[in-house]
Amino acid sequence: MNGFADHGLSEADFGQKGISVASFDAFPKTKPTYLTKSRSGGAWTLLLLVTSVSLLISETGRWWAGTTHHSFSVEKGVSHTLQMNLDVVVTMQCSDLHINVQDAAGDRLLASEVLKKDPTTWETWHQKKDVHKLSGAAGDDMRFGKGNEEDVHDYLSATRGRKRFAKTPRIKRHQQADACRIYGSLEGNKVQGDFHITARGHGYMEFGEHLAHDTFNFTHQINELSFGPYYPSLTNPLDNTIAYTASHFYKFQYYLSIVPTIYTEDPGFVRNPDHIPSDPPSLSNALSRNPKTIWTNQYAVTEQSHLVGEVNVPGIFVKYDIEPILLLVSEEMGSGIALLIRLVNVIAGVLVAGGWCYQLSEWATDVWGRRSARKRASLGMLHGGDDKDDE
């Protein structure tokens, strides 16, 4: 009737006759007659599929981990006490060691009477897998933590569980105590201070107390050194560090810069950091009841250890100073709608970019094929001309 059949054309290739559900399709499908199969189409489809799945997993994982924010502010209140947690092993007898704390206020705390001292063997401690040296040269600086990005969720999880120091391993029958483990918590003034471990009769005027110099050996291993509430699972710069010396007169010096720190997942702290209470002691009590927030302290440490003469006092000296700032490390998870929008944008971007890359690759393949065909044709004509000349 319409003359299509006279020219070898079929009306069925253009659409369906009559009214049906397919005729109202907003996205009409192309007839198979007009489709051209491509060799690289399957590879590009697989590549786009793998890329989309990888980006979806990455974006979901990033959303689940949350976003970490760091903000500094001047510490509003001034607390009066600072708790120190110590666990150190020194290769000397416990009766030959003195532990003292002296702060800038002039107060002297006899830490030997507060901390526990257990005889032990050096072999029991220095063979642990996670023990390492702090630095290889004097003056090296070690900043907060291990250089990794803080994960607030991991920090909060680490504060749960055991809050006590582990028991000292028993000495085997065939062994003798050649070291001393000093551990426990003590409270001092929240001001600049010095914590030091020295030999009996050296460093302080003590009548009738003097230890032979050939017994000095301040090789030590620090299992724990932290400030604030005792959280043994939190990692500090000096935790599990070991220091050796072969000299009897050697002075280990550590300079610490302490920064009060809050780790929180509480939306109230995240959105309103200015509403932090100004009284740190009451704040510490409040935070201890909040499982989403902890109050602790971080510190950076600088080591400057060296040999000293016999007129000097050898030992382990820790000098600490409290910075007048407060660090708030908060973590916040985005909404589900925001995640959905990001996933849609990622998939759309991959499809659009993949489509452009596919078209460019097809165009490049087509151009290369035409050039190759012209080159073969030109070589064929030259060969034919040579044959005629030979005749």
C-alpha cells in the first residue's frame, strides 16, 4: 500500500502496528536490524562494571568510617592534678633505684612509695614482638601517635575493657632477678615537672646511702607512659620502646609536650564544640559516663640521651610540660541520603566518562583502520606498475 515492499523495506523494522504497552514506552528500543556488534564493546562494559563496583565499595566504606575533624581551642579551665601512668623495666635491682617527681611548684613526690616495684628478669620483657627503639640518633622527635590518621571509633573501643596493670610474670626457679619493674599510677600538680629514676645515693643527699658505680645500668624498656585516665590499649609515643647502654654513666632524657585531647562521636560536641564545660575535673567525670566521648592527653617526645661524667647524675629523666590548648578530635558520619546522592553521582560519572572513552576508542580504531587500508592499497598499485614495466 505504501510502496515500502516494492523497495525491499519492511514496515516492521520501524515500529509495531496497533496500540500496545510497548507503544507507550518512554525509552523505545532500537531494532536489532540497526545494531552493529563491536569487538571491544564487551570489554568496555566489563571495565565500567568493575570500576562502578569498586567506587561504590570505596564510597560506602568512606561513609561508614566517617569524617574526622580537628579543632584547637584555648583550655577554658585549669585543673589542679594530672595523673601519670607508668610501667617501665630497668636492668637494676629494685632496692638500688629511687623514683621521684618534682614539679615547677616546688612539690616533691616520693614516687617510690606510690608505685609498685617488682623484681623480674630482663629476658622476660625485651623479647616481645612489638618492642622497638624510639630513635637512632639524639635529638630525634616523635610526634603524637604513630603518624597515622586518628580513628575516633578505634580510640573509643580501646578505652573499654581492662583498666588495670598486668601482673608481673613469675621468675622461673633456675633464674635470678636482674631487673626491676616499676609500675602504677600517681597524681601530681598539673604544671611543668620532672620525673626521674636514679641510683640509690645519687641525685639526692641521703646519709649513709651510696651505690657502687659499677652496678649502674639504666638500660630500660618503657611499656606504658601516659597522662590522664589509664587506658592501656591506647598507643602513646613511648609505649613499648627500649633503650640500651653499655656505660655505667649514661643519662636518658625525654622531653614531653602534653596536649589535653578529647575524642568524641557525640553530635553535641561535633556541632557545638564551644559548649565544652570549663571545669576539666567535672568534665572528666561527665565524659567517663559518656561512651561516645573520652578525655585524655597526647604528647610529643624528643629524646636527648648522652654519656655523662662521674660528677654528673646518670639515670632516666622525663621532663614534661602541659600546653595551654585543647585538641578536639571529632568524627561524624554523613546521612544516608547524602550517601545515596554520592553513589548516584559516581555511577553517572562513570557511565558518562566510559561512554566518551568508548566513542574515542572506536573513532581512533576507525581512523587507524582507514589509514592502514589506504597504505595497503597504495603498496598494491606500485607493485602492479612494476609488473607492467618488466613486460
